[in-house]
Amino acid sequence: MSPKKRSHCPSSGKAPALRRYLAFDLETAKALPAEQSNWNTDRPLGISCAATLASDSDRPVFWHGITACGRPASRMGQQDAKRLVRHLAAQTKRGYTVVSWNGLGFDFDILAEESGLLDECRTLALGHLDMMFHVLCLLGYGVSLDAAARGMRIEGKAKGVTGAIVPQMWAERKHKRVLDYLAGDVRTTLHLARSCEEKRVFRWVTRRGRTRTVALSDGWLVVQKALELPEPIVTRNSKSWSRTRFNEWLH
């Protein structure tokens, strides 16, 4: 009798292979009033700079316009934005999963407007992993990137700089400081994606300083799959966030 063939199926206890991620983030060019809660009223906001960071690389790639003198421009032109869209699409075809924090509701919305490539940005947005949006679909409300980083005990956002003041800093030609801040954001995004995927759990720190946990039994879901999750039941103490607020530009 011939010996039985061994099964090549992985054992149930073996952790699944991590995805190849490409972290993505951008900063706007127009400064908004500190009390401004609806940035849509001030559009177009423009893009000052952007960054991408692959999970198999140590260095982020920066994207911004260039003046005739070879210096960073005040904002990216349409051709600059198009190059960024095509880079993200090309990396997706190479097997990378674009990952962001609120990329659906912000970054890809802005990028679609600035590049004019609405269909391409729609496809990218739906197929990418927006961790904040996945969390929102699970909980019914969002969480900040810094709160998530603290919950997962990884390095968070740079101190002393916020997204609100970045446009003014860029206009003042503090380019290196802005790019350092942006690099920190894509590194935090990438580390958070991989840490949560490895542990199959997402943790964050609430405003009251308490640590909360939600299971990621199937790992992270891209936007298209996250939209299929049932609407969660939100307690009285929590304010429910509408998913439409983040994906209405797709339609």
C-alpha cells in the first residue's frame, strides 16, 4: 500500500501571513480656522505634500510639487496629484494593500478632487484598508490615531505639531519639519496595521484614560468589505457616526 500523501494545508494554530502594506497620508495646503468643523465649506483645500511607506521599506517616499528653483512648491499641481494616484494604483497591482487612517473620508476625497481622477480614486478608496473606517463600522463611532497608538503601545504622532497647523508651516517653508511629521504619521499607520493584524485585536485609549478592546478575528477589512458589516448598536453614552459622512463622495 502506498503511503498517504501529507496535507499541505496550514495548521489552524499557525498565524496567517501578513499583508504587504503601503501606508498613505497627505496634508492639505489651505489653512483652516481652528473653530472650523466642516472643512468641506472651504474646498478646494489643495495638497501641500503626501507620503507613502511600504512595509518592506524603512524610508517613506514624499510627494510634493517642485518650483523652477528646485524647491518644494506651495501646493501640488494636478499632474503631481495624478502621479501619486498612478503610483498607488501601480503598487496595488504589485500586491500591496494601501492602508490609511481616515483615508476614505479625507485623503482619497481630496486626492480625487486635486487629480481629477475620480474613478481611479474611487477604486483605490474602496479597495484600500482604512483602519479608522473599519473601527467605525464595528463600534459606530471613530477613534483618533493617537488613541489607537497608545492602546496598542506603539509610537504615536509627533508632539508639538498637528494637522491643523501644518498648512501654515508649509507656507512658511518649514518643509523639513512638516515632512518629518508626515513621516511619523505613515510609520505609525503602518506599525498599527501590522501590530493589530498580528495580534488579531484592536485597542485604544478613551478620553477618560481607559483601555478598550475589540477583536479582529478576520483581520482588517478593506473599505468595500467593512461597508458590508451590520450597523452596530451604540449605547446612549456614545454618539453614532454616520458612514455616509465618509463615503458620500464615492457616489
